[in-house]
Amino acid sequence: MNIIEQAAKRRLEELKRAGIEVPLVPSVPATVSLVSPVPAAPAASAESPPLMVRRSREVSLELSRLEREGYLVPSQARSSLAEQLRIIKRPLLANTRDAEARAIPRANLIQVVSAMPGEGKTFFAINLAMSIAMEVDHSVLLVDADVLRPSVLARLGIEPSPGLMDVLDPKQKIDMADVMLRTNVPKLSLLPSGTANAKSTEMLASAAMAELLDELAAKYSDRIIVFDSPPLIPTTESRVLASRVGQVVMVVEAENTTHAQVAQAYTAVEQCPVVLSVLNKCSSKGGREAYGYGYAT
């Protein structure tokens, strides 16, 4: 007889001496449990896959090199270049805040284009994204949408990796979170162009691209997405994208791009509700190159 049974027996004897009748209860074998035990969680086997938290890969930008090459970096917050970009980005950000009132769908999707190659659109797109990353209320995703001649990653000193074209390829079944790159600049992320594809125009015009743009526009209300896209006149990819974004920034090279080329480029993006023009490589009185800006309707 164990200790519990001895204590129970003594208690029954005390109750009987006090004149209290205790009904007899059939004894329960020690091997039977009165309460069904809660099944224990199965032990992890060698074959069970570990629980993984999906997290975008992080890359490190060499900010000192970018600064030497003339790009805006966070340490230059009060530089002349930073001030020029503040002037340019203010109307863009204002449109994103008042998108509903101004009837601008997908206003946080901003496409950077030019009429011809070599006008400085990629240089400007990187600087614009870096400037937006310095904002208190916004983060930015820079998308290398120049799928024919991608150069954003190379300029930033990053090796090529899967990206936009791979996400749009139905055969690969890749999620955007798997190819996005976080950087050592707070609030700045990158989406590479990905694997070259002969059907790039059709992929940018596909339903998958429309769904991706909807997700980008709606998922994070504070995120601005900047697309560096191919030049308008020699390609068709940018025209397709321009019909699906909320704002376009047209980079025009001073004293080089002709009026005819600019007019043709504006016609190609006329479906976009807002077009902001930036005059690039214009010499100021001090002899330094600068940006200028203005609206086109």
C-alpha cells in the first residue's frame, strides 16, 4: 500500500468515527488513468524540415565609392545634390499622399524613363531612390526594370541575381520576397531585373505583372517604388509599364536630346496621369552640372 492509499484509508476511518457514511467507490487499477492525457507533440525527426522564417537577402553598398562617383548617400543630407533632389521629389511624394483626391491610381509607383539611351536616367533613378530613403515617413524599393540592359546592380557594386523577370516567369514560381534585396541603407531595398527573357515586353504586359503592381501599390502604404526602365524610343517595354504606373519622371539630357525626340517620348507615356520632366546635365552658373524640373501634361 502506497502513501496515498494509506492517507485515504486513515481519512475514511476518521469519517466513520465521526458518524459520516462514505459510499464505496470501486477501486481503479493503478494502470488506468482517470483523465485522458494530452498527446505530446511528436519529436522532430531528421526528416522533418525545420521551420524557416522567410527574409530577404541583405547586400552591402559601398557608400564611400558611390559618393566619389557622384551619387547621393545618406551622409550628404545637406549637399547641393540632396537639395536638388528634394525639389524634384516633393511633388512626387505629394501626389502619393493625395492620390485619391487627385485621382491618381498607383501614385506610389514611379517610373524613370528617357527618350534615348545615355541621358542619365539610371543615375537619376538611384539618386531619387536614395533621397526618398532619407524620408521619415517613407521607404523605397528600387526596381531595375531596364530588363534589356540592366545596370542598377552593377552601378551599386552588387552581383547579378534573380529578380523581376524570374518572378513573372510562371515556370519558376518564385515569390518577390525571395529575390528582393535589403541594403545597409535603412529604408532602401532593391529588386533586380533578373534573368533575361526574349518575351520581356509580353511579360511586362501580362496579368502576372498587373497583379504584382497591384500588390506593390497596395501592400505597403508608406513604400514608394521607383522603376528604372528602358529608353522609350528604341524599345517598347517602357511604354507598357508607363500605362500601369501612377507617375513618370522623364529625364531629358540638356543640349543633346532633340525637341522631336522629347515630343515622341511624351507621346509614348501619354496614358500615365502624371509626367514630371527633369532636365539633366544642365550647367549652372558655377559650371557644375545640375538637375532642373517641370511638369508636362
